[in-house]
Amino acid sequence: MVRMLVLYNHPEDTAAFDKHYNEIHIPLAKQMPGLLRYTVSRNLSKKAPYYLIAELDWEDRDAMRASGDSEIGAKAGADVANFATAGATTMVFEVAEV
């Protein structure tokens, strides 16, 4: 399995971020082909380095690439600039249960 982590920096306007993320971005991203799992973790501490962390899982790297290259994947990727004005970091990992 392959997991993409998206680590969102603290936005200036958390209400605007949350509204767009919940009402527009999540429904859009959940349509990405081959997406197996999508979870969101919200940080409980204002001192934490990230406001929100999204985890998206695909079967393998090829499935993730195909999903990102799809029309809906391109729309989801482009949408990040509409709400993550403080920036975000993306990482991709191979996942193994131990």
C-alpha cells in the first residue's frame, strides 16, 4: 500500500479553511479513482507544527499516480491553492503492517 500524507500549515482563517476543506475539497478528493482510504487528523494543540494532516491510501504507487493524473485528481490537486494559503507539505510512503 502507498500512503500520501498532506500536512497543512496553520491557516490564518481556520473557519474559511475548514469550510472549503470540508465542503469542497474532501468531496472532490474522495472521487479520485483507486483511492482506498482517506482520513483526516486535526491537531489538538495550537503549538503543533501542522493544523491538519490528511492521509490518502492507494493499492500501490502506480494506482496513486494514475489517480493523480486523472481529471478529478488534477482538480483536487489544483484546489489545494484555494484554501491552503499558509502552505502544505506532501509526503509519500510505502506502508507495511507490523
